[in-house]
Amino acid sequence: EKEETFQVLMGELEAEVCEKVTVLKPGDSVTIDRGAPHAFWTQTGMIMEEISTTHIKGDSIYEDENISSDPTHRKTELVL
């Protein structure tokens, strides 16, 4: 439902967007258009930031049980 841009701050991230896999390193970013299927994973751990057009509650699905489904435990919302 929203456009998202993810930027890797530390570590290495593999991003699959519309069935194309890209390896992202610190400083790299990827923009996901509205409705584009995408997934992320890492073998080494990483820190990334997300910049979105809007905040939509319940918009993320995580297969990894170690990632909290509660966004207050993994996201910081910037209110202007």
C-alpha cells in the first residue's frame, strides 16, 4: 500500500524485489514501489532504516519468529 525505501546502515542484506535478488552493503539502498512483492534476509545480521510514504499498521509480515510483530519493538516512527 505504500512506497518504501530501505537503506543499509551496517552489515549485509539480501533483498528480493519482484523476483530479482540484490546484495546490499552499508550505504546501499533499495526503493520498493507500491504493491511490489519483496523480501529481505541476512546471514550475518544487519541494521537498516526504512523511509515510507506513510505508516500503515500491520503492513509487515515476518517469517522469523525472533522478529517481533509489535512495531514499537523494531521501528521508530518519526512524527513531524
